[in-house]
Amino acid sequence: MTVLDTPVIRTDAGSDAPSLSVADISWSAEGRLIVDGVGLTVAPGTMTGLLGPNGSGKSSLLRAVAGTYRPDGGRVLLGGADLGSMRRRDRARRVAVVEQESTTDVPLQVLDVVLLGRTPHRASAADEELALGALDTVGMRDLADRDWHTLSGGERQRVHLARAITQQPELLLLDEPTNHLDIHYQLALLTFVRSLGVTTLAALHDLNLAAAYCDQVVVLAGGRVAAAGAPSEVLVPDVVRSVFGVDADIHLNPRTGRPVLTFSPL
């Protein structure tokens, strides 16, 4: 099985999957406002791309949604339930996070890392089968017994995705999930995430990947929402110029009909 094959878990988008509602979230650090009253909604079973230049607040917003940071104000609701008021274990049963960089000094094998996704759940005889199935879907089953520290950055990213799907979450939060991946695995990973039918919020730096795979995009600038909507409505020259400081020409992919952007300096 490869990363493009049938996933371990699948829900029908828009049926059992919950919606995500982020309402007026603010977060500051060392007296500086990083996330400033951000609100967004992710429809059940869809993928929303969180875009913006470095320092725009993407990763901080994801951590506030995940509960890693306690926001100064606002609420995060998953299917109407307030994630901020949940016990950490209960939240971990519902929300899985894949960060840009995640490492450990503890000697672990790849399978051990993936099995961490079962930590919030009651131990089951099926846990190892779930973990091995998840490694199958990301093309890493053959490395299940490898030392975690011997993996490349791209291999680690795929293992972390396997851990997240082994967690069987209702909400998937991805922080630059295509970092360290070559183009084949970038496309394969995002195709796979879309196939899960899990409500997903993903911080992405590549506007073309967002245009190709996201149902909706939210553009942050200075910790605030600068634009939000379908990629074809948001990834337009005026928005790209004002937020990213480059000129953009918009074309349509002849295979998908989705926008493709080419960039030029101002």
C-alpha cells in the first residue's frame, strides 16, 4: 500500500465530521499581540488553508486552537463543544496536531512514535494494527522498526501524519505539513488528507498547494484576517500584492480548473 491508497480512517465529509468555529481569538506574548481577534469557520469534513507571510500568526493561531497556548480571549468550538473548557485528555481524543518540527531525545522506534497517537484512548489490542495500517498509508511500513533519530526530515513528517491518523481525530491541525517533502509526497500527502473527510485546518506557505487542495483559504496579515473564502476568490492579484508584497498572475489548471499563481517582484 502507498500514501495514495485507501486510508486507515475515513468519514463522509459533511455527515459525522464536526465543524470548527474560531471566534475572536487573541493571543499575545511578551506584551506583543500576535493573534488579534481572529475568527474563522471550517465546514465539516473540509480543508481550510491558513496562509500568510512569516510572522503573520499562522502557527500561533493553530496552537491556540489546539490548546497548546491559552488565548487571551475568544472561543474555539468543535461541533459546538468548547475545546478550551475540555480536559486535556478529552481534547486529545478529538484533536490531532502535526507540527513543523517535532523531535525527542528519548530513543524510540518509528512504530513507538505512531503508537503515541493512541495515548489519549483506552489501550486496545487493535492499537498496533491501527498504527501499522497508518504507516502503510504514508509509505513507511517497512521502516516501522527503524530508530526515529535515523529518519530524514521528510520521513519524520510522514511518520507524524501516521501518528495523527492513528489518533482517529475529529479535527486535524497541520502546521506546514509539506515541509521537507519532495513534490511527489507534497501532492500525495495533501491528496490523502483530503480523502480522510476529517475537518482540517492547515497552515501552508505554498499558495499554489493551497489553491489546489483547500476548500477555503484564510489569509492572515499582522495577526488579523486579511481575506477569507474560496481560493479563486481570495488568491487574486490585489490580495497577494498587499499581503505578500509580490505581483501575481492567475491562470487556471487545465486539469482541475483551480487557480495557479505565478509571481514577479514588485
